[in-house]
Amino acid sequence: MGFTSATPASGQAGTVTKPDDATSAAAVTTAAPSTAAPAPAPTVPAHPDVTLAPSHVPEQAGEPAPRPDLPLRRSTEIQGDVLAGFKKDHVQLLFLTFGSGERARRWLGRLRHRVATTRDVAAFNAVFSRARRNSGGDDPRNLNAVWRSVSFTHPGLVTLVGGAPYADVPKGSTQEAFVQGMAARAASLGDTGANDPSGWLFGAGHTLPVHAVLTVAADRVEDLHAALARERQEAATHRVTVSFEQYGATLTGARRGKEHFGFKDGISQPAVDGFDERDPDDPQHQRGKPGTRVLPAGEIVHGHPADHRLGPYLPDWMADGSFQVVRRLAQDVPGWWAQVADQLRVLKEAGAVPEDAGSEWLAARLFGRWRSGAPVAKYRDADPASVLADDGDNDVTFADDFEGRVTPLCSHMRKCNPRDGLKVNADDDAALEQKGALDGRRIMRRGIPFGLPFDPAAGGGNGPDAPRGLVFVSYQADLVAQFEFVQRTWIDGHDFPSREPSVGRDAVLGRDGTVSFPAGGRDGDGAAELSLRQFVRTEGGVYAFTPSLTALKLLAEGAVPPGGGPPRDRVVTAPAIIARGEVVSSGTARLRYEADNNLVVRDENENRLWDAGMAGSTGVRGELREDGSLVLVDVAGAVLWSTGTGGNPGAALVVRADGDVVVRAADGRVLWRTGTAH
């Protein structure tokens, strides 16, 4: 694949604009999870918004041999920001409100040709990175791109589809969370008090409804402005209202790559199977990035294998899409650092920390990292900024620090990603496994700072009251099991993990409260209580869905059927786990492992049709085993209840469209059933 180069009269690299009716940079063929034939090493894609100076990107002698095939890097279905990441210095989000469905579809029909694919972005990023390495670490000035992505809220999809995008909305599911929207779920997310939606700038009941989020990202601010001018004109032409705009930009100079409190951000992103290469000597981690775990693609993109969950059951047209979370998080920088100094005095008065400990020492422990991104777990005494690579250090273990004596359990780093150091209870025999448990909680973050850095000597825009913070963006396949679980149970959970005294909420993001800080360091055994106020405040938020390129075409053509289609059999093959709260739904029957540890079948209206009679038991999960049995087990794996269908390898669990739930043998015989057809 070649690249497009243009040089306007000024002599500067310019952007080639694609005709409105041009086809996309790569052909769109199917809504199924994307695969492609092997392709050569990446070149800059022939995308209309990619520019390169006439000189080529220099090659180096002795470059590595071809690597294993990575089909998701060539996906022309998955939007480019989801897996590849735009990675631009300038980003603007346009929050849009539709007028009529017909005009909105016409608008989308024109926009979809400008939406970047994973193939576009991954190829550009690979060439950009190579050019950066060859230039000694400097960004290549004449290699630039403008990328676009688009996502839709549930009301936005209702407008485009002309009805509900799916009719099956099980209680407690991602489908329900998406229908309700973030503001309606604010209390469970900790968005109360100063974070309450009544004070939000977008996404709340008192603001214009958000139907779509259009993201425009560019290397150069002038290219961003040109692209935004076109998008605003397109929106106005089709009576699509820009209800709110949010600009974000990479901080400059010594602050580059950091958030406003001054700490390196985005270090612990997961890798994705089929997009990132596995380390041949350690296949659970990414090659060349020690500590970066490789997740199944289904944790981020719908329609692909997941780590351990069965996943939300969505219509076929939603394959290769991803749920998007957008939050505007305001940061009070001087307030936060003043609090660090205050709490340091408290700790010193209690004799809980070394006398020579300073604010940087305590702040690093509240984050879990020093400003450079160096983990406290490896560098306890000082920030080794000069010896770290640009992307920080993600090769971290907490397996020797279960009680948080070095990196506190309340630290932001451990609250958001406990890694290999999570004992939910202090007396647990072993830490929770990452594969099969914690990997399924990871999300793909795409945040960027907004506002000018705090610097009172630089003018009003840099003062203490000027708006600044983080535009938080994440992609995940399951809103409830991933973003909401981490936000509700880990970040906002004062008793996670369970200890005495209570660990407290996230020391950086959590609401007002107390946290337990280790007194005496690694060799101590006491704890000191810190009173922390919240200096990161939610100012807006939405849940959206980022469809595939084929789905964008179907939506623009009005070809997505309201309701998502008729009920259908849902087949679960062994081995599989049905975790607490998880539901397998056909649209007519919903098999759920409920909070009281009972396995229950409910109808489409959540009326109980059948249960296993295990309410109040010591069960912890359901398992479909390879011998064909469906069982409920306790924490030790002992069977508490069974369908009695063992001895039938290859049998599957089927939640049928007629409302019945059966265990079906490999030859089609029904071995067990609930008798709930209706």
C-alpha cells in the first residue's frame, strides 16, 4: 500500500481531501469479526488525510525478520482508535445532537468515508515509530495525519435505526447500562456530590441530548482546525447540532506524556491478541514490552473470543464494534498537591514515614509511580527518571507485597490494575489469577489532557481556577464487567481489597474519605489513617458504541432492523464459567447466576420460570464442564448442584429461542432441560 503526498503552494506538506462520494480507504465487506490474508510490512496508508514530505521514511540495514501474522492490524472493519489508537497531540470531541433520522443518516452516509480504520492507523503508527527511532527519538515533522472516529449513544442509535437497536435488555447487563446511559447510573459510579450530573457540561438531563461523539485527531493544530471546519459545516448542512465541544492536547516540554498532576500517563495499556505480537518465551505478555499482558480481542471488540466471560449477546451488526466511555475529569492541581503536603505532616507527626520523606515521596505512593512513570515497587527511594525509556516501566509485580507495605493498596495504580498482587481477603491462600479473572477487567484507555498546565506565573489561563483535567476515553466490550466494575468496585470501593482497617477508596480518584497508609514501610506492620478530599471531579460523561465500518454503512442506509432481530438460540460450549450476575439470553429466556448464588431462568420480562433451589448456598459460580455437566460449585470447587449429565463430552448448554434451557449432547439429544418453553 502506498501513501499520499501533497505540497501546497506554500511549500508545506498539505492534506489531500477526498471527494464526498469517494469510497473508503479500504473496502468494506462483512459485519463478521474481521480476518484478512497476510500482507507485507506496513507502509503509510493511502488515506486522504495522511501527508508525508517528498522524502521517504529511511530504512535501516539489518531490520528484523518478518514477525508472526497479526490479522487485526489489517482490519478494515474496526475503527482506528479502538485497537491501534490515534496517538495524536491534538484531539477534539464533538458531541452531536440529531434532528431527524433521515438527515442524520444522510450525514453519516457522507461521514463514514472519512472514518479511519485499524489498517489505516496501525500502518501509519508503525511507519511513524520507525521514523522516530531512525531520527534518534525526534518526531518526524513531515509525517502527519488527521483521523476521525464516530460513536453513538443509545438515543442516537434509536434515531438512526428508527427504533431500539436491540430489544433484549436483561437486568444487570451491558445492554441495560447502555440503554440507561452514564448519568442514570451516576450513584453506583460514585458520581455524587460535586460529581453529580446536575453539574455536568454534557451527557445529563439538563443538557442537550448527545446522539453521537465525533472524534477528530491530528498531529498539527492547523490540520485539526481545517478538519473541524469541514465537520461543523457538514453537521450544519444536515441539521446536526454541535451541543458541546471538548478540546484536548498533549502537554508540552517536560510535561509531555503526563497528566496535569505531573505523572506519566498511559503506561499500563494492555496488548491485544491478533493485533500485538506475543513474546515467544512468555506468551501471556507482549513481545518487547515486559509486563504488558496480551488480552483476547473480545475483551475490547465485540464478536471475538474473551478471557473468561460469555459476553453480552448483541445483534450481528454490532460485531467488530466496541463500547466507548467518555468522561470529562477536572483536576484541581494546587489543591491536590497542598493536600499531599498536609497529609505528609500528619504522617511525620505519627512517626509513620522517614523524616527525609518529601511531598514527591508521598505523591508517588498515592499514585504507585513516580512522575517519570517508574513504579515505586521497583524504585522505592527516588525517581530514576534519567534511566527510563519514554514509555515508562510496566514490568511490575506486587506478588511480594500483598499487604501494600511498599505500594499501598489504596494507590491509584493498584486500585485500577491489581496485577499479580490481589488477595481479595488477607487470609486467601493465593492471589487471584490474572488470566481467567483480572484480565477480563482491563480496558483500552485513550485519554488526553485538556486545559493549560498550572503555572500561576504564566497568566490567567494557567491559574488555579482555569479549567484543566483529563478527557477520559476508554473502549471495552462490556460496560458493566469492565469500566463499571473497576469504577464501582475497585476505585470507589472503600473495602477493596478487604482488610482491617479499611483500605479506603482510590487515593487519587476516590471521593472524600479516609485511606489506610502503611506505617513504617516494608518492615512495619501498622497503618496510619489519612483523610483525603477529592480533587478530581466528573464534569460530564456518556456511554457510546463505536460500530464497525460495515455497520456505519448499514446505519446510514437505514438497513439495521429495529429490535435487533428475532430471538435466537444461544449456545455455550465447554469449558465455560457462568459468573455471579452473568446472564445468557436468547431474547425469550435468561439464564442467570444470581446474587443469592442461585441459578435462575427468567423470561423476557424478568419473571422467574425455574431455579436450581440453591438460594443462600455457598456457591460462587456455575461451570459447564467438558464432561457435559452443568454444575454449581463453592470456592473450593466442590459441586453443590449438578444437572447429572456428566459422561457426555461435547455436550453444550443451549438457551433456546422458545424459552427452554437444555443441555444438548454432541449428537443433538437433549440430556436435561428446565421445561420453560413458552
